[in-house]
Amino acid sequence: MIEVTLSEFVVWALMISCVLTGLFIFTSRLSRRGNAFRGLRHRIVCRLCLHAYEDHGSARTPECPQCGALNERGRDRRLG
């Protein structure tokens, strides 16, 4: 059987608790970041009146409820 002194036991307990706390923080932040991106997936900003709205439909160009303009999904990659 392995004999462990009290000081060695305390050091190992602190190391294990630090590692577990670090893993918990990492998974928590990763989960929170994923939730933020999932929330932004359906959000669209009208390019004409700048009204922000959510559209859960599947249309490629949803209509703005404020002004009626058609807006493309995704990031605008046009210059100017």
C-alpha cells in the first residue's frame, strides 16, 4: 500500500481541485459562447432602415417588418 503524508495529500487535493475548477470554467465559457452565437443566427438588421428583427423562416431574402425591404441572410460582404 502507498503511504502518503498529510502534506502530500493536501498538495494533491489542491492540484486536483484547481484542474477541475479550470475545466468547469472552460466548459462554461464555451457553452455560453455557443449560446450567444445561436441567438444571433436568426437576427437580421435591415440594410435600409437599420431595424433589427428575428426571422425563423427559411427564405433566402426575408422581408423587413418595418419598411418592407428584402434583406439577405448572413454577413454583408460587399464593399461600400
